[in-house]
Amino acid sequence: VDRLRSCGFVRSRYDPCVLYKYDEDYDVPVVVLPVHVDDARGRVHPDYAQWIQDLLQGEFAIGEFTWCDYGFNAMFTGTRYCETDIGLQYHQREYVGEKIEELKLSKDDHRQKAHSATDEQLAEFRTGLGKCAWTTHHWRYEFLAETCRLQGCVSDLTIGELFNLNKLIRTMKRSGEDCFIPRLSESGEVFVQVIVDGGGGDQATSEFKKGQSGILIGIGVSGREELAVVHVKSARARRVTHDSFDVETVTAVDGVDAGLCVAGLVEEFYSGPLPDLKSRIMQRLSTDAGGSAEKRLHVPVVVDTDCLSLVANVKAPKVVRRLSKRRAIDVSDMRECVQLGELHVRAIQGTTNPMDAATKALDKTTVTRRILVDLLSTGVYEPVLQTPKL
């Protein structure tokens, strides 16, 4: 990274693996270079194509160097990409077909599903689950909750869970639509869409019930239904949670944090390197007060959650006293973002929340899993808002 910075690259304040090359004669960066371990897959302005090629092949002595134009099929970290003038399609069918195999189970295993797995079976389970988890974190997002649940079974693995893993593998091999990221128009106002949902711990593997968080982040343009999904995650809630409101609040705060980072990356692309947080806030306040602050692109974050009580608390004139201290702080942080114009919060119908599929058991999410797949394969997001109770 230091060698790239010595060549004029600027490191992102939000993602240390992303570097930009700016030129005062161009409105946007001439090179955007995300680095992944020892690989890089970025974008470059045609005027700088030869410059970046000479730099990477000469200064860094890289191995294979490939230019990808529209319609070019490229493989990167197990994912097949194809970009056209309307958007980007990707999948991991080759990885699933070549790398993931069902575990070998005997007839005796069918009669012993409640028994503990052997050390050899545990090792095979870890290997197979690791490959499935890689795919569900990069393509088959609708099964994120299932791989997360199976990861929680490793410490006390039974033979029955080996059959559940094989069922998941068969399903992944049989089906799977391409994910599609539409190319958004730059003529409208850009915003970051965050969709969150919290599960009540119905998939916990012990008596302690800890919540499951599901977060989806996309980039949209005002007036259009298409959403370019850039991040999908399902994981155990970071802090101890025991009821629905707690896990919804924790998940929403995590979603806001991640959404603000994505908004910052978009702002960096159009407006140059970001100042520090304090300077940004002072610039925003001075702009609101009619001052002569630096003109930067403003990228608001919109959070959709099916927890109406959370939205009501964020929009209330003051924080409700009956909230616990931790939750009151979370709500106050979100309220502050709303007041600064960084955040908008909406309540959507739980039956149409696509992230419901990433927080609950498979048998409870047939409808929402289909909604999530449709969103990822078409890029169209049509939220159904809740009506406030009178």
C-alpha cells in the first residue's frame, strides 16, 4: 500500500483495501483499485489504462494482467462475473459444481441421527460447511441463516446435522439464479438503502437464546426501483440480546454503521478524499447555516426495518424513558444521524422483508426467501410500508 501511495494513490478512509488515483482534470478518480490479498480487480479511465498497466507490471512485477470489457466473462475468487452496458451478473456455479461434494454417510448413520459425530465426520463436516459458507456469503445469500446455524452446531455435532448439510448441498447444486447488479443512472440523487431484520434466536443451539442479525445494503437512485446490492450479511447479533426489540435495535445500529461506510465510499468517488468526521460534521452544519463550506456530494442512508416500535422511538420528540440504558444510547445515536440529515428510517411490512430469510429457519421463510432471490436476481426493490397504528 505504501508503494502505491508513493505513486499518487489515496487510501480510502472507510475501506483500507480501496485506493484511488485522482487527477485534477477529471471529475472522478482515474483509477479505483480494490486490493484482495495478492489480487486486485479495479476500474481505470481509458486515458490511464497504459499507465496503470505499466505501473503494475513494472513496479510490482505482477503475474497475469487482464483487461475486462463489456461482455467479458471473468473469474475472481471463485465467482464468475459478466458485465454489460446494463449491469453486472455473477454466480458461483462452477465453484459449487467442482468444489462442494456431499458427505459420505452409511445406512447405519440413518438410524443414528441423534448420536454424536465422530472426529472424522466432524472434520468432513467442517470442510463441507466451510465451502458452503463461502458460497452463501458470495452468491446464495438466501441460505446464510442455515450455514450460520450449522456453524453453531460444530461444538456439539450430531449425525443428523450431517444429513442437513447434505440437503443444503443438494439444494445449492440443483438451483440458483444469477445475481444482478443494475447499472444505475448518474443523473439522479444517489442514496444508500439498508434493509435489516432481527431473528429472536429460534435457531440457537443451546438453551441460551441469542438473536440473529440480517443486513442488506444497496445503492439506489431517487425515482428508480432498481437497487444495486453490494453487501448481504447474516450473523449472530454482536451484543447479548433476549427479545425482539433488542435484536432489532442492535441490527439496525450495525446496519447504519455499514450503510454510512458505503455512503462514504460513494462520496469519496465523486467528491475526492473525505475529511475527518469532525470536519465533515462542521462542514455540514456550516452549510445548513448558509456558510461557505466545501461542496460535496451528500449520500443519505435509508434504513428499512419491520420493527415499528424502533422507528417510532427514533422519530419520537425525545427518547422514551422506559428503554434500557444501552438501547436508549442506540436510539439516540440514530436520532442524531437523522437530525444531521445522514439517515432516514422507515417501517416496512415484515411479510415482505427480504432479510427475514437471513435470520430465521428455512421452514419459516419460504415467501421471504423468494422475495430475497427476486431482489438479488433482478435488482428491483419495492418496499411495502407499514401504516402507523392509530
